[in-house]
Amino acid sequence: MSNDMDNFVGLSAVLTGFSQEVLAPDLDPVDIKSEYLPVFTANVTKESGDPSLVAGIFQKYAMLQSQTLTPQQIGEAMLDPANGEAFVLACRKLIFMWYAGAWPTIAPASATAQASTVSDLISAKAYTASLVWQVMQSHPMGDSNYRYGYWNKPPVPLSDYTGQ
């Protein structure tokens, strides 16, 4: 993995609560991380108007990672409002992307409508690989690796899915 990819996966693990081994396993036929990194980079750059924001996010993560901090402390530091609105929003959108397989757009409030979030699905692969299914211990309609009758048994602990 490239340095950007290492930082992307590490940051994603810290922010989502999933282990790096779940997000980017050694044997990775889905390889969703390689689809998500360019989406993250392009959208953050376009929305913020700052071509250095993604590099700044990865640099801050790498700096925090080099210290003796827990993943929770790193996550809290990355989401600290002192980092700036665009920085924190990019991190929050990264979380959304991993869980939903979509990129969120925030529609501001107007005189006639409340603020809302809409999202654009990244791909069919992103939809089926999104983390929400693992958190729910379920699967998307029409796509399952489970054997028929799996619902007859209690689900495995959530930690088996998250790696944490």
C-alpha cells in the first residue's frame, strides 16, 4: 500500500471503529479501499476548494499515530473542531462513506426547508461492501455470503465483524 493508502486505511479504522484488518485484509478480492480513496480525495478537494486538505488530514493522522495515543484519542483529535470546519467535515464524510457506500452532500437550510443530507451511491460494490451491513449483522438484499437458514442461529458477536 502507498503511504496515502496506509494513512487512509489507518484513519478510516480509527474513525469507523473497525480494525484495519477488516477494512483492508491481506487477501482482499473486493478492495473497496482502492475505490474509496480517490472518491474521498476528489470530493474533499472539490468541496473544500483546498487541494492540500487531504494531505493535511493524512499528515495530522500520521503525526498522531506516531505518538503513544489510543485509537479513540486519535479519533477525538481528528474530529476536534479546532482543526477547522472543512477538516472535520471531511473526516465525518469519510465515516459516512465507509458505512453507507455513498458520498454525502449537505443541503443547507432555506426559508422553506430544513437542512438535509443527501447522498450519491459510489457503486454497487460500495453498497454491498458498506459497513452498515456488518454492524447490523445482516446483508444487502440480493447479496449474501450466508448459507440458507443462517437466521436460525444467534448472530456471532459484533466484535467478530469489526475486528475490535
